[in-house]
Amino acid sequence: MPPVRAPTVVILAAGQGTRMRSRTPKVLHDLCGRPLIAWPVDAARAAAAARIVVVDAPARTLDGRLPADVEVVVQPEPNGTGGATVAAAGLIDPDAPVLILMGDVPLLSAEAISGLLEAHAASGAAATVATAILDDPAGYGRIVRAADGDVERIVETKAAGDADAHELAIREVNSGIYVFEGGALLGALPRLTSDNAQGELYLTDVLAILRADGARVLAHTVDDPLIVLGINDRVQLARARELARRAILEGHLLAGVDIVDPSSTVIDAGVTLGQDTVVEPFTVLRGATSAGSGCRIGPGTTLTDVRLGDDVTVLHSYAIDCEVRSGASVGPFAYLRPGTVLRERSKIGTFVEVKNSDVGEGTKVPHLSYLGDADVGPGSNLGAGTITANYDGVNKHRTTIGAGVKGSVHTSYVAPVTLGDRAWTAAGSVVTEDVPPGALAVARARQTNVEGYDDRRDAERRARS
């Protein structure tokens, strides 16, 4: 078999997506933590594309939304898939294969792309079309084969009059994924016409032009028709999201992660989990979240862009853009906000909120506390009701708490303030000045008992009545 040449990949993403009924462009809708357009881009890169080109609409809605190595061209008017391909013609190498993908077909894998490229290279054809056999082909273009089995043409079915009854009965459908020889495609594009019910330039008409030139056009039928599932509305997006979610979960299960109840678990495509990590029910792992081995996450936990070390426990908690190092524990009912670092074997307990703080190795904040803009040394223990008053109404200030500090219950630290190593605070203190190492800070009013207070109130009440 001849070697597979690295293709130029052109991804058509200029469609308006009006059936999504959304202000968000269709290809930017989220699918398991990535916009739709990112899925074919990632698949093309994994299939060793030589060049990736995305065709955008005139509004340039994809600006800043694509990786730096992706080139963008603009389709000046909405004149169909043929017009979109014409817009990319200046970036097509005539001496290399050209792979055409759709920006709203997200579940196509790199393996399927490689299989299509291999079939094309082996055939010597001018074009190869990825096709699928569907029980219900409604809405898809139909593959009309010639007597020799090659593709004679593809009949669109977007509007009444595009196809006749015989063509509509065909179950083999066009996936919208093609491989062309670059020179053959460039030679055919100028000959496209808009003589059809939609008044558009159909890329599918290139195949008929190539056939008329005496070139071969082949069909490569994919084994799993779901990988050619296109997204035109939110119903189809929900279906694709469920298929992708299941595939993601199965990948983790096969890699040694224990997902207790897959039906109640959501894990984004960019999440990485180590062996023997357990994901309990009703857990959501978003973005670039990662966990080492032996972690226990959930139940009822949501992590977004969180980095967990090994043997971390996060129970009934919510965390965003923070780091929890090996052996630490979080929750239940904790909230970790961006910029938080929990060092090895630290503990953040029940109803504790931490924001932009560094909590030292082995330090414990067991319950009912708020740490904001704080640096806490190793081996400290902060009692229930600990508060760092980090905001003066204009600026944020940091609190520095040393190693081995014993902070008693209901202590407030009014930043900026520093506690030295092995310092102590008395219960109910409001600490506004630095505390030297090893000292005890008592910052509260002296208690006064008013004798006979209740009897005096009763007498006053009787006198008023």
C-alpha cells in the first residue's frame, strides 16, 4: 500500500446554525468541556495533519477561539459548502491530499480519519467519501453508486426537489467528510454552479465533476455511524453530549478509575484521573481537572480546573482553579476558590471557604471558617469560626500565619496582620496587630456580669403594665 501523505485539513465552520436558537455560534456550543469546533480540530491534529484550516463566517466569530497553529479563512457569503471550500482554496496544496471536515460533526475520531486516509491512499482515487448506513437517513445527502460500485454522485435532500423518491429511499448517506487529491479539487472548484433548489455551491457536485473527467470517486463506509452525527439543533447536541460522556467514562474505567455510578457522573473531555481513584455518584469534573492515584472524589462534588495529588479526598465540595496536594482532605461542604493551594496532608473541613490562600503542610482548618488572601504555615490549627478580614472596602490585604500556630475558636484576623510561629490566640479575639512567635494574643473586651439583670427586667415590665 502506498504511504499515507499528511493531509491539509479544511474544517467548514461558517454555518449560521439558526436552528440552535442561540446567540452563541453553533460551533462554539459546549460539548463535554470543549466547543464543538475543537473536536474536529483535535481529531485532525491527532491524525497528523500537515495543516489545519478553519473556514469562518464574515463576523469572524472564531477569532481567539482556536489554537495558534490553526489557520482561519473567511467565507464572504453563505453560499454553501462549495463556497466555503473555495474560500480555503489558496491554502490547499495541489500535491497533497485534502481532508474536508465539518465543524459541527464532533464525534469523528482520529482513528476513523486515519482509516479514511489509508483507504484513499490505497485506492488511487481522486476523491473518497466517508459514508454510513442509517436506518433513518432523513436529512442526509444520499450516496448514488454507479454499476461498478464507485460513487456516481451525492444527492442533497435539504429542500423539496433536490432528490426524487428513489433517491430518498437510499440508506447510505454522506457524512460530509471527504478526501480529495489537492490538484483534482482545485481543478473542479471553479466549475461549481448554484443550479439547485438552495441556490448554493454544493461541494458534493465536485464528485460528479471528477467522475465526468474520468476520475474515480470511492466510498469508505465507517463501522460506527454515530461518528458522523452532525449537530443542527439542541436535541442533536444533547444526543452527542450523552454519547461523548459515555465514551469519556468508559475510557477512564478501562484505565483503572472506579466510577461508582456512571449514569450520575459527568466528566469533561480534558479531565485526567489516576489509577484507583474513586469517583462517587453525582460528581462533576470540569475543564482541565486532574487527579493522581488513589483519590476519592464525591459524592456530590464539582471540580473545575482543579489539580489533585495522590490520595486526596474531596467530599461534598465545590472547587475552582486550585491545587490540592497529596494526602490532603476537603469537606464535606467546603468551597475552594481560585488561587488556593492546599499542601500535603492539610485539611479543609465542613463549611470552610478558602480563596487565594496557601495552606501549609499538615495544617487543619476543620470547620465553619473563611480564609481569604492568607498564607498559613505548616502544622497550624485554626479553630471553628476563624475569619480573615481581607478587604477594607477598597483594597485586599494578606494575612500571614506562621508554623504551628494555635488559633482558637471565633478568631478574626484583620489584614494586614502577621502571626509568628507557634503563636496562640484566645477564643473570640479580633487580632489587629502582629503577634510575636510563641505569644498568646488576647484581643477581646473583658467579661462583665450584671447581677440580677433578669429580675430587674421583670420588675420594669410589670411596672409598664
